[in-house]
Amino acid sequence: MSKFTNWKSWSGKISNPFSNTSAYIDKIIKPQVDKAAEDKIKAIHERLPVPVFWLLGKTQSGKSSIIRTLTGSSAAEIGNGFKPCTRTAMLFDFPDAETAFLRFLDTRGLSEKGYDASEDMKWCEQQAHLVIVVIKAMDHQQESVLSALKQVHKAHPKWPIIVAQTALHEGYPGRAMAHIQPYPFADGRISESVPADLRCSLLKQREYFAGIAATFVPLDFTLPEDDYAPADYGLDALWDAIELVLPLGLRAMLEGHIGAINDVYWQAAHPHIIGYAISAGLAAAIPVPAASLGTVVAIQSKLFHSIAHVYGLPLTKQSIREIISAVGMGVLAGMGGRELLKLIPAYGQTVALSVAGVYTAAVTYALGKTLCFYFSKTQQGKALQADKLREVFNAEFARGGELLRNSIKKQV
Ligand SMILES: Nc1nc2c(ncn2[C@@H]2O[C@H](COP(=O)(O)OP(=O)(O)OP(=O)(O)O)[C@@H](O)[C@H]2O)c(=O)[nH]1
Ligand SMILES: [Mg+2]
């Protein structure tokens, strides 16, 4: 059994910082989010080295389609979400600037002659990152992309590089041809079943990258009107390549559909829950006076309000009271982690803080999911049973701990 799960059983031994449920509910409903609290939350978020995927490719090569397919965001959300960050690059924070746990950099300057990657590179230097080169499978005019990549690779030979070879069907002999199943490009190979022209083109493109250790992932992320199935052909291979070089568990964090219910609201709320849960966990885990239980609760308040916004339902005292009384005040007691330090000094401060951080992140994640479940049943006009809420909370607590432990532990 993991340490953090153990700690759940100790939480009953910790003195409860909330004299009664009402104290917690008041803080959630009417957050005292002043400038100081906002600054603390911001400082915590800045400590999180959000991974940056640097998409390096010509215009119309399929960069935004990759973001759309990895994150489940719509084209409009991506279009509106991009904000300039350097003179030549735009940044897309997922799910949004406040809760981002994944960022995409799109180098628009590549279309300009004589593009110099140094400024964008400098911006990237502070972050964990991955370069995804995006080239259409049948497009061989790649000088601008290659010269930028060489510049990046020379300065940072250790940065992992994935080359996405997109729009595969443009290399099929005719419209009648369907995607080849099973996926014929596993482990960098190109099987005999791939049409000769496409095969030739993919191999030729790979030659351009001689001397650069890159992983090649052929894919075809089509629109519904293109009428190809599946619309995310090659997605598994792309995730495999990403997780191999950046083992952060991002895929599991992004795939929000696993859970007690599966609807559009649940999906939309999921990445925000992840983002806030990481922030809350860090607030408990970072050993600075700035972070405290008050900060954790302020973050949870933001989370609850943002879920209510997603569902278009009011956040009432009644709703939070029902959830808290179903899951028990005991679970809230362990948040923040200061008590833990007193209780188990034998672990040493670092381990204790890390356990407290994962616990707090898991509780925050589970509270968010339980609220989603609550709202979803409310929408359907269904009666809510306390034992069902508790069941959802417990299942999501375990899942949240698994999903978020690496993100938190890396920071402590
Ligand atoms: N069939 C197919 N179409 C794709 C693929 N990737 C992108 N497209 C299409 O190509 C067009 C451009 O794709 P985007 O993802 O917007 O390309 P982009 O690189 O973000 O383009 P800019 O933002 O203009 O630089 C869109 O119509 C996409 O639907 C792919 O893998 N397969
Ligand atoms: Mg784009």
C-alpha cells in the first residue's frame, strides 16, 4: 500500500482545522480571495514547470490539429486560446492560463524568411519540453523547418524530438483507400502494406533528419467531413512516443472520460480539476510559509466555482454540505499537511511534505469529481444518495492519487 493511502487512515487522528462543516463551506462559497491570496496561488503555479510542447512546422502542416486531438479542445478554443509570448511565437495554455498543466508553443515566425529560433529557444529554456516537428507526409519543401530544428538541436542536443508526418491519406492512391489496420508504422517501421508513393515519401523525409535522433510518428488527424476512420489515426503511437521521452503520465491526466459518468460537462471540467488539484497539492507540499491550508481552500473554492460554471448550475451551501457530510469532515482535516509534520516526524520533512501534497491533490481531485457527479445527477433530476457520493469520492480519491503523485513528488 502506498504511503499516501496509508495517510488517509491517519487523517482521523489529526485535529480538524475546521471547527464545523460550516466554516469550510463559508470559505468555499465566499472565498476571501484578496491580492495576497492570489499572489500565493500564482507563486505556487509558477513553481510548477509546466511541460511545453514546441510545435515546429509550416503553416497548415497540422500543428493545431495535434493540439486538438491530444487535448480534446475544439478548433475555436485553440484559435482563441493562443496568446503571443515572443515576437515570433504563440502560446496555448491547457486548459487555461490559470490551471495550465500543459502548454503548446506554435512558432509562427517559421513562415518568415530567415527565421531565428534563438528568442523562442530562450523562452523554452526554463521549461520541461519536447519538440514536435510537424510535416505533411507528402510535402518536401521543409528547408525553413529543418534549419530552425538544426539551430535548436545544436544548442540543445538533449531535447527530445518527435517528427509527426501528417495527413497520410494525401499519399494514398485514391479516395477509396481506407487507413491500414493494424497501424503499419509501429516502432518506426513502415510495413509492406503501405502504398509505395507514401512509403517512399516518408522514407525520403526521414533522410532529412540524418544525424538528429528523432522519433517518427506517421499520423492522420482528420475532420469528420474527411470521412476517414478513425479520425485520430496514429494517436496511440504519438502518445507512446511522448510518454517515452516525457514520462509524466500526461495521457492519463488528459483522458478525462474514465469515471463514474461520462458527459460533455464531465469532460470539460476534467482538465480544470487536474490543474487545480496539482496547485492545491503543491500548496500543501511546498515548505514555505506562503503555502497554507488557507491557500489550499482558496484553490478548492476556485475549483468548485469553475465546475459550477461548466455545469451552468449555482454553487449552493446545500450542495457542498451534502458532499462534505457524505465523504466526512475527516478527509478535509488532513489537507495542508502541517499537522502531518507533527504526527510523523520519523519520515523526515521532505517525505512528509510530499505525502501531504499528494494527499491534498487527491482530496481536491476527488472533491471536484464528486461535485461533477452531484451536478450531473441534479441536472437529470435524480435523487442523490450519500453512499453513492461517498463511493464516487473514494474511487476518485484513489485515481487522483495515482494520476497526480508524480507531478507533486517531482516538485518537493
Ligand atoms: N487529413 C488530414 N488533415 C489534416 C491533418 N492535420 C491537419 N489537417 C488539416 O489541415 C489543415 C491545417 O491544419 P492545422 O492543424 O490548422 O494546421 P496548422 O499547422 O495549425 O496551421 P496554421 O495555424 O495555419 O499554422 C486543416 O484543414 C486540418 O483539418 C492530418 O493529419 N490529416
Ligand atoms: Mg494552427
